[in-house]
Amino acid sequence: MTTFKQTKNLKDIFDLSDDYFTKRMGKELIEGIHYVIPPSPSKTKKAILWDIDALINWMKGNHIDNELDELLSRSQKR
């Protein structure tokens, strides 16, 4: 089961600032793999939920194989 956490909780898990993760969004950290943005009617405030397992794999350098597996499994579900 995947565990998701809000951005504000990442510093307690990884001992790194929120900015460490948010500055890497859309670059090193990919939406749909490392984080999701649930649908919201708000135009200004969006929740971001982070996949803790994906972040751990990314930090350990295992992200390439796991991300590829995730993308392949998504394409097979269609």
C-alpha cells in the first residue's frame, strides 16, 4: 500500500526542508510518480500529496527502475 503525506510533513520524515522537494517538482520529481495533486475546486490552493516510497527510492538512486516499472504498469492498465 502506498503511503502519501502532505508537503508540510516531509521535513519530519526526511529531515529536509519543504523547499528541497518543491524546488524539484516537475524536474527530478515527477507528478504521478513522486507526488499527486488531487482534484480541487480551488484555483489558488492545491494540495500536494507525496508518495513516501517513491521518494525513498529516488533518494537511494533506485528511482529509474521503479519509475520505469510504474510507467509501464500504467500503460498496461489502459
